[in-house]
Amino acid sequence: MAIQTSKTLQKALGDYNEHGIDLISIRVTHPTSTTALEKEKFQKRLVHLACNVMYMKKKHQSHPKYHDYKVVINDVINLEAAVEADVDGIHVKEKDVDQIPFIKEHLRKEKMKKGNLEKIIIGTSAHSIVAGISNYENFEPDYMFVGTCYLTQSHPEKNQDDLEGPLLPARVKNEIRLAANNADRDEGKTPIIFAIGGIEKSNCHEPVSMGADGVAVIRSVMQAPDPKQSTMDIKSEMRNAVLNVGCNQ
């Protein structure tokens, strides 16, 4: 698992992340077995994968044209794996947002022990405007995945009528900025909003043209025959969407 995933990421990132990927969220499925041995094996595999990605990042950082990206591990259950691999942070599931203050403090202390003073990255998800505003006002995450925008294998239980749609990320972003302005908070510190859910080359332009800051993808890159080309295509479609919006204003 670790070797194949690392190789796919390496292809997508290129020599120095020349296509401007901003975030890598390591998202894994825990084993159904609850034995201590299986949990230990899973933990080792996850740490191995995360360490490989961080090693790859360090190599990229030595390139003079390096474009910075952050690496997080998904789910608070993997907090200790994040500490051991010394990744940039954690993606906290929406149901666990109340644990964000503890997670931030725990990661801060652990990173200080290692002399790592870099900013800790905390992200979460939102499936409604109310949740997005609440997440921002109470926990100030660095980014949010907002969706589900389109049909996706990640949420097979959702049909077309259950989707939040490609407009929601922009609506969450706008409402958060309004809340920040009303509370005299720094709008520059509002979270980055990534559209998520069924995003691919053919539709990535839609949420971005509506106002999302970017998109989050899984299969469109990780299962693509050519991950690098897929990344290039998606970034190109998003750039064109932003330019078209600018031209029409």
C-alpha cells in the first residue's frame, strides 16, 4: 500500500510540485478486525506511508522552484501516527470538531519536543452553511472540505437528491467572510474552502467558477493512468475557470 501510493503521489507531484498541489490528505480505511495485532500492523503501515510522503516532501523542498504543500493525516483516531510521522497536521472529521483544541495543543507540544516550529495545519469538513460557519467561529480551521458536490464512490449512500451540490463551497466561503467581517475578524485568516465529492476534470471548473478556492480529488488522480497529466488537466481547468470569471466581471 505504502509503496504504490507513494509512487502515485510522486508522479502527481513531479520533481518539485510544479503543478501547485496545496494539500495531501492521507486518508485510509481502518481494518475491520479489532485485534491488537491487526491494529499494530495497520499503525505501522500508516506511519510508513506518512513517513514516505514526508521524505518525498523534504526532497522537493531542496528544489529551487519548489511549490509548498502541506501533508495531513485524516481522522483524530490517527493522531499518534501523525505525531510519529511528524506530518503537518490532521484532518478532523466533522463529527469530531469539538476535539480540535485538544488536537492543536497535543500536536504543538509534540512538535516542540522535536524542535519543529512550523505552523500546525488543522482541517475539517462541512456539509452545510450552518456547519461551515460554526466550524469557523468556534475552531478556526485552516481549511475545510465542503460537499458532497457530485456523485462519488466515497459516499455510495448518497443519490442525486442527497448531494449538497457544487454551489455550496462558495456559499460557505461567502457566509464565513461575512461572519468574519461582522465580528471584526481578519478575513485573511478565514479557512481555505475546497470543494469535494466526485470532482474530476470534466466538472472541477464548476465549483471554482462559483467561488470555491480549490478542489479535493481522490480517484481522479490516484487511479488515473497518468497521475501527473491528470493533475495538470485539473489545474488547467480551474485556472481557466478563474480567468473566465474575471473576464465576465
